[in-house]
Amino acid sequence: MPPDWAAIAPPSLAAFEAMAEAAYAGLPEDFRALCEGIIIQVADFATEEVLDHMGCESEFDLLGLFTGRGLAQGGAQAFTGQMPNMVWLYRRPILDYWAEGEDALGDVITHVLVHEIGHHFGLSDADMAAIEARP
């Protein structure tokens, strides 16, 4: 019997955050070790300030963002007054991207998570693809 599509709703912010935390927990342990103390935040969209800073034309242009000081910037050490390393995942743009593709939503969330962390740590696209492909 097919699902009742009329009753299916998109994941809430809380459900999306749980999916993101599960995706993070499923990443290879050595990769997560690089991210000690990272905080994953979920919002419907980036703020106007972030969108302007990133040069986005639409609120749907930005799927995620890493903020903080990663290893590539010399910074696992904490400085007084330094904000913690954070990955922002933007629910609505990710859902929009997912709806236009064929990947499972969990795979899209994992991809954005790895991409945001990976670029901040200086990983290449090939490095990030290898991380996502590992069991």
C-alpha cells in the first residue's frame, strides 16, 4: 500500500537536527576527532547578514556554513572570547535541493555536513568524497 502522501510533512527543525546529529555520528571516527567540540545548528535559513556576506542572491542559495576556527586556520586551541566551531545547516534550502534530486535526505544532510567541515579544514573535494564513501 503506498504511503498517504497527503499526511506526510517535511521534517521539523528538531527532526532535522536529529537527522544531522545522526549523520555526524555516522562519520568516520578519525574525521570526527578533528571536529572536537563542534556544535551543529539548524535554522530554516541563514540570516540576511550571512547571505549578504556570502554574496547569495536568494535565501535558498546557502545550504550550510562553517563558522569558527578550524585546524587549517591554526586553531584547535581555544582563545578567550572565541566562539565555538559551529556548522550551520539550513533546513529549507537543503529540503529544496533534496526535492530537486534523487538522493536520500540523509545523504544530502551528510554531504552538506562533510562539505562544510571539510572545506574549513582544508580538505579537497576528493578527500570529502572519500570520507562520505567510507562505511
